[in-house]
Amino acid sequence: MATSLFILLRERTFADALAIRLGKEPDMDVVAALHAASLPPRVNVGSEVDVVLLDADIADNAALRLCQELSRSSAPPHVILLSYSASPERIVRAISTGAAGWVCKDESLERLIEVVRGVARGETWLPPAQTGQVLRLLLNAYDRAAEPDVPVLSTLTDREREVLICLAEGTPRRDVAKRLHMSPNTVRTHLQKLMGKLDVHSAMEAVALTRAQLDDGLDTPPWPEPAGDAKIPAVSRHALSAG
């Protein structure tokens, strides 16, 4: 089944060109391509849209407000924000409103297509050079907001906890299923449920909530190592962006 796309950008030529090019992909279906320098009070995206490509440079932070509104709908689409900026602070704000991806407008079309496909699978995609700083900012924010003596993972089931710990340790999502002997769909289900329990919008936010406990020596259950000889780093940008 093709991924349905809704495009809303500032520049008309950019929106039209993107719609034509993405529409040529066999697994993508552009249902609307709009342009607007400012957003009206209400934007009707529709309930059948899978991915929204939204211009983060629209005036007055309107894109972030729309992203937050979409994330609260009964069947929220995955939102990718496009911008000329790659400010980690702006990316953190986008994540906190429910964005699943951030792509700089000067990145290649191939990169954008890759992000669209990854986000449609439920993944979080960020500019590689900014991922580490974004995670640090999220960690700092959650450290300041955390209630004392309240374990972050206490509301999760054992399997949800294992999935989250794997991601926080840097395991690429495609390897989590192998590591925990689950199907990819089961991993995705656990991830969606734990994000709901932790009241976050993305795997990146969930990882930030648990990194401090891992660094404090959180006891984790034993499991077999992923296939292959490559050692997975403690924090990897691929953990959240690889399917």
C-alpha cells in the first residue's frame, strides 16, 4: 500500500516540484500539495494521510502549532518538518510537539525520500550532525523536569522496557527484533504503547527519558548479542533512524 503524503510549504515552486517528484515513487501517493506564507486558523489534513511534509519556516511558529494539533488527533499522521535551519533547539521543540522527522531544505531529494519511508514505518529521523546535541538537550530538559525517586520505566511492561533499553543503548531498530526474538511489528507495537505511557511523541523522547537511569547503572535483563561482529556504541544516531 502506498504512503499517502500531504505537502504544505511556503514556496509554491518547491511544493509543486516536490509533489511531482515524490508522486513518481511507486510507494508514495501525494494527496495534496499546498503553499502558504502563513497558515489559516485551521488546516484540514484529512484522516487518511500517512505523512505530512510541513514547512518549519512558516511565520510565527505556525508549523509547530499545527504539528501539535495533528499529534493530538485520533489517527495522527507522521509529520516531517522541512527548514533551512538545523538548530538543535528548534529540532527539540519540534520533537516535543510530535514531529517524527526534520530535514534541511538543502539536503538531497534521496535523503528526503529515505526519511519519508522511515517515518512512515514509525521511525524518528533527524539531521545526523545534530542528533547528539538534540539528545543532550532532551536529556537536560527531562533531568530538570523529572520527579525525584520516580523511576521512569516503572509503568512499562518487561517487554516494553527491554525494547526501550535496547534503543537507549544504541541498538538500531532493525536489530532490536533480532536481539529480543520478536517480529518487527511486535517491536513497533511495544514502542507505540510505551510512548503512550511515557506521554512522549517519539522514540527519541523516550530514549532521553531513560538514558539517565541507564547511566546510573540500571539493571537490565540478559539477552543474546545481535548477529554480526560489529560493536554497537552506547549512543548511536542510527538507533532511531534505521529501520
